[in-house]
Amino acid sequence: MPPDCRSSSSTTAATSRASPVAPTDRAGGASAARHLLDIGRRRPLVVTGPTGFGCVQERLAGFTEAWAESGPPVTAQQIVHGDFSYEGGRHAIRSVLDSRPVPAPAATAPFDSVFAHNDLSAVGALAELRAHGLRVPEDVAVVGFDDVPLASQSDPALTTVRQPLRGMGAAAARLLLGQLRGEPRPGGPIVLPTTLAVRDSTRPGP
């Protein structure tokens, strides 16, 4: 299971419902939006995870709020609901490209960037873009979320919002050990910041 919302939620549940350990999903979504805007992209497509997860709502909110600060608001037509899977990422891209007016030039898309809510679906998006003759990042820039090992191994290497997975695990372990020793729980949630790992999927080569 990838370190997406589901594994983050299970980590939280394993430590304490009252003292969760979580990344800043909203800030992570906002950083993805600002990066795409900074490199000149203006027509995003967002591939979400299952909408019942709180982190999906936070990532989407952070992205759309940051995008609206510098450009037109993201519309419902620019959001495709996915399932965090590789095939879900492929299907999201395919569903949008196959809805283009016929005939449509092969190497064109109604979007110039993709923000996928986890790396696995982002890699699926990369594959489907390639299958449709679209170049990454020249035609479409792609950003994922998590920074799992697959992100740096994909072709091209994936720009992604990096979750502090090691820090989250360490904080969760400290909470659990503290509970076993009878120590008082922290008064609020432990929130660890995300960072943006910029790679070739949004950075043209020399």
C-alpha cells in the first residue's frame, strides 16, 4: 500500500485519535499549484484520490486556493476523481483526452499540467500522456504527491510533494512510547511540513 492518505490515516489511528501525526496536505497542494504557475502553466488538470479521504479534500483545497490567487479559478471540469492507482491515473488522462472534439491534433491537450494526488496515479498519468503522443514536460507538466521511490525512478523523474514519512514514523513512535510510559498526550495534532521535490517532469532538459 503506498504512503498516501490511507497509510497516513492508519499511522494516526495506531498512535492516538486525539494526537494525530500528519503532513500539511493543504500546504502541499498549494506548493504544487505555485510551482506550476511559476513555470508558466495556466490550464491545470487535477487527478484526485477518493473524495472520502480528508487528505484528498485538503490537497484539492490547497491547490485550488493557491491557483485562484494568481489565475482563474479551477473549474469542476478540470478535476477528475481517481482512486490512487496507476490505472486510475491512466484512466483519468484518457477520459479527458478522449472527450476532445474529433478530429483533434494528436499532440494537443485541453490542459498543460497535471497535479495527481499521489505518485502512483501520477506515473499512470505519465504513461497515458506518452501513449497519446504528448511530451512531458514540454506539452504537459506533471506533479505528484508523496515522493515514494517510484517518483525518482519514473521516466521522466517525477516532481512531487514530499511527505515527511520518516519524520511521521518517528513522531508516531514517540507518541506510542509516551503513552506506554503514561505520559500526557500532546494538546494538539503533530503536523509536519511537506516540501517540493522538483524533477524532470516539470523541468525541461538542457
